[in-house]
Amino acid sequence: MTLKKLIADVLRVDEAEITEESSAKTLKAWNSSRHVELVMAIEKRYQIQFGGAEIVALQSFRQIREMLAKKDIVV
């Protein structure tokens, strides 16, 4: 499963809606409860754990991808 597909599934939106610019500000479905679901799904999928500051920083597709790259996960 791609990162875009994972995000789309958690947010319950079409995968085509997920772009580099997609964020909590651009997608109505990306609310606080779905953010928690999203973080948990990413942690499970990539078998990692985010710290509190990292979780707060994950506010867009691009930021999630960049954070994963910092953890040596290529998506």
C-alpha cells in the first residue's frame, strides 16, 4: 500500500485528492481525530513510533513523507 493510499483510506477520501500540498488545512476530512488515526496507521504500516513533537509536525502529505525519509523509510 502506498502512503497516498494509506492517507486516503484513513481520511476516507479518493486517493486522487492526496497531493504534495494536501494538509489538515486543505482537506476537511483531516480533523484531529482522523489525524490520530492517521498517525497510528502510519506507525503500524511502517513499524515505527513518532514522538510528540513529530506527531504535531505531521500536518501535510509532504511533511509525513519527509519525516519518514528522516527515519530512513522511502515511500
